[in-house]
Amino acid sequence: DNYKLLHNLKALFIGDSENHPFMSSHLELGDVTPILTAFPKLEVLQVRGGWGLHIKPVKHEYLKTLIVETGLMFIDSDTVKQICQLDLPALEYLELWLGGCQRYGSDIGTKLLLPIISGELFPNLKYLGLRSSDYSDNIAMCLTELPTIIDRLAILDLSMGTLTDEGAKALLNFPSINQLHTLDVSTNYLSTNMIEELSQLDCQVITNPQANDENEESEFSNRYICLYE
């Protein structure tokens, strides 16, 4: 019953572990639905971990920021579906660290993200971060091939992933990208030429740093997301 003493709690960070500062996917979580129901005025929820994260389809009137960080996609496909089933009318900031699904056999991918990418959900969303993903090119192409959420975003963040010139070119050739305030593609695998082309966009583009070495062969197997365990 002590939660009643924190009835007006505005922000909560779960998973700030000193024992595993660089091994977030080793942090066992659980059902965070009671957090949402116990704190109706919560505005910021940040979760770091991976094992066993669950969220039941509830409505929360005040949550403005939801951040989920992981190194592996052990927040599995069910968790992504559960996030898509949340009713969050005030949500403005959604940040998902998608992890290394292709190397660990998870079926997480752009198909599961479509309800978010298409703009069907979260009508007040201004920031969308699909970060630390090993399928960043697919995400970029999906964002430009379908009616998407970009038209009403202020910030699109695809940083810390495996974005290459192929995915960046799709963004470059998509007129709606210029309506953004900021496009963040830092810490990916973009060439110097592509960075120069992106700098010509009308929006602010964050490109530095990049993780690639243009003097080395850049095969997919040699590209790693920023947080990889």
C-alpha cells in the first residue's frame, strides 16, 4: 500500500542496475502494468532490461514518454504487440531499442512495428526513436514506402543501428523527411558521400559519429548495433 504515498509520481526508471551497467538484456523485468495502474499521473516511464517484460493493454491518460532499452530483443514480439495495444492519448515520446533480432532468431521486424510506423497509434507522438536495431535499413524503407507517421513527427531517431547508404537513400528521396525538425542517423554505417547528401535536407540532420570504417569491407555480418550483448 506504500504506492499510495507516491500517488503524484511523475517519472520512474526501472532497471538502473549497478551490477550490469553494460548488460541491460540480463536484467529480468516482469509485468509493468501495475506501475501504470498504480500511478495514474505518471508522465515518464523508462524501462531497461529484457527478460520477461510484459504490459497489458491498459489506458493511461497522462503518460507522455515511454522508453524501452535492451541489448537483445528478449523483450520479444509479444512485448512489441503489447506496446501497440496500449491506449496512450498523451504520448509524445516513444523510444524503443530494438536489439539484434536477426542474430538471435527473434521475429521482431518492421511488420510488428507497422501500427506505430503507419501512424495508427499515439496521435500526439512527436518523437519516434527506433534505435539500436540490426534492421535499420528495413525500417527506413518501410517509413518511406507507406503512409507513415513522419508527417506529424518533429524528431525521427534511427541512431545506434546498422543503417547504410541504402536505407539513408530511401530517406533522402522521401519529401516528407524535410518536414521533420530533426533526423538523427548518428552511430550507423553511412559513407562520407551520403552524409554530405543528407546535409542538404531542409531539416536538421545529426550524422556524427558514424561507426563504419570506409577502409574496411563493410559486410552485414561485420555491422553491429550500438548496444549488443
